[in-house]
Amino acid sequence: MNTRKKNLGAFIFCIPGLLILAIFVYFPLIENIIYSFQGFSLSSTSKEFVGLDNYKELFSDPIIWQSIKNNVLYAVISIIFQVMFGLVIAAILEDKVFRKSERFFQTIFFIPTLLSLTVVCLLFEFIYNPQMGLLNSFFEAVGLDGLTRIWLGTRDTAMLSIIAVSQWQSFGYITMLFIVAIQKIPSDLYEAAIVDGAGKIRRFFTITCPMVKQMFFVTMVLTVSGAFTVFNEPYILTGGGPGTATMVLSLHMYQTGFVKNRMGYASAIAMLIFVITAVLSSVQFFSFGTGKEERE
């Protein structure tokens, strides 16, 4: 009887959270699924059922494939720079050599994360300016005039320039997550490895990497999901241009729904984003495990 009362009490405490999830997550998701099979605009008084027409158009839309290509590039660079390089930097900052100046470097790396993304994009818009931007001015000052570019106006450099903005802002956050994870590793493991004659590189691969496995999973999910839902950077810096060189799925969804006024097709694009992020997150979840087996 007491067990039932405890379970009932726990369930009652869960009700507010379940209601919030139902109202703001599950209900909109179900509604969007329904909308993706319909054709309508923002001013429509009725919605026309079009079946799978939106999804047929989705897979024949060249902008969709260009957007997926850009999102994949975004994800790959984010994994390499933010996750892998972030783990290396976190391990270096936690080394005894940097202990005295650790707080200083942590602050320096984390400051960009605190800035508004709009402010960051406007800052880099000035840096990339072809006439008076800091980047081209620097190349001219050191005699590397051949490296100057119209960074946001050239197809070859526009997407990479946008990705660089995101890496600069998010790198510190991912690094701090790894620092927290490394600080939780028992020092006895490192001391035993030193006694056995293991060098810093060997200790990194045999102790640090395995012990931060779960944080590696968290950061992978954050970066990959963020890469396939990125919107602000391409919207503010290029608007998807030049042409569709910097178009991403979320921006294409926005332009389709609110500029071209095709809400049904935009809902189908939203479902594509949801499926991609859900599948990738699930793959990462089953690849890295839940951590229960390690605790057991």
C-alpha cells in the first residue's frame, strides 16, 4: 500500500512536466505531421489534403539536397573542431603545467559563448567585409594580398566562413563540458599510470578518453543536432546566398513557409529535419550506450 502511495505521489509530481511536454513538444509535433500532408498558406481559411505530394516534391527539390550537403559539412567540421579538438584543449588545460593559469584560459575560451549570436554575426560581418574588413586588411598588411576574398559573397568560401563563426562561439562551451568531465576522473588513475611509466599521450588515450565517454556522447548529440538545426548564422550573414551556396534546411523551411507562403511544404521540411536529427541522435545513443553497463 505504501509503495502505491509513493508511486502515486511521484506520478503527481511528474504531471506538470508531462503537461509542458505535451503542450509544447508532442502536440506541435503531431500537428506538424498532419500539416505536412496538406497544402495551405498563412492566409488560408481551409487546408487542402494533398497526400504525399509534399514529400514527393521534397525528394526532388535540388535546394533540399544542397541544404543537406551544407548541414553535413557543418556537422563534420563541428565534430572535428568542437568535439575532438575541444577534448584535446580541455585535457591540456587540466594538465599540471596549466593549473595556475587554468581559470584565465577557461574564461578566455568561454567568453564567446556568452555573447549574443546576433552580435557575433554582426562582428564577423565586419571582419569579413571585403573593403575594410579585418581579415582582408590583415592579409594585405603581411603581404598576402592573394589570399584576400569576398568571403561571404563567393560560393567557395561563403559556407566555410559561416561555419567558422559558429565554431568560434561554441568551441568554449564544449571545451568547458569536457573540462568538467575530466575533473571528475579520479586522480588515482593518472598516478597509477605515471608509476607504470605512461606518458601524457598514452594517459590521454587510455584514461581520459574512456572516462569521458558519456560526455563525448552528450557533446556529439549537441553539435550534430545543432548542425542540422542551424539557422541564425546563414540567415543573418548571407540569407542563404550567394544563390543557394549557404542554404541549410532550417533556413529553407523558413523561406518556404514565411516568404513563399507554402506552409504545408514547410511542414514537410520540418519533418525531414526532425527525422534526420532523431535518427542521428539514436545512432549515437546506441553507439555510445547509456553508461549503465559501466556502472554495473
